[in-house]
Amino acid sequence: KEDEGDYRCSAENSFLQRSVLSKSGHVTVQVPPRLVPLSRMYWSVIVGQTVQLDCFALEGDPAPVLLWQRNGQNLTQNGSLILKNIEVKDEGNYTCRAINEAGADSSSTYIEV
């Protein structure tokens, strides 16, 4: 990230002692996301309970999109997933994915009902 900035490249003809070509540009360094691992890898819950799963990105530039999935199916684009009044059908593998143009990261947990 420290290499990000404006750069200028010039070519000079030493015989004529003048600049022959000069170009400028801006370099943007993208950083892939890195998630804080989920606090638990396994949950055992009872029907009717509420579970809150929180997902946080430690880094990522541009800012990553956080996406929750259950058994590979998209649920929501948000850092927190709240499952209220859990039913048996809610059992499964829950994954938070952080995605940006530079890459992706994920962290998963399993909820057993």
C-alpha cells in the first residue's frame, strides 16, 4: 500500500540535453480482504433460540462486500446475520465471505439444531 501514489517517468536525450518524453500516472494498490475468524466453528442450538453471527474484515482496499451464505446459498450482504426463532430447517454450514477486486476471504461455522 505504501507504493501507492503519483509517478512520473522521463526520458532524456543527453546529447541534446533536453527531455524527449515524459509521462505521469497514478498507481493504486488494491489489498485483498482478510476476515476476523468467526468466534465459534460449531453451534448446537435448540428450536426457538436466536443466534447472532458477526463478520468483520480486518483489511481490504477497496472496502470489501460482506456476504453471508448458508450451504452455499446467498442470504444477505451485511456483517451481522441474526437468526431468530431457529427451526430445524436453519441447520447447516454458514459462511461469511469478504469480496473485493483484489480477492476474497471466508470464514465458516456450522449450526446444529
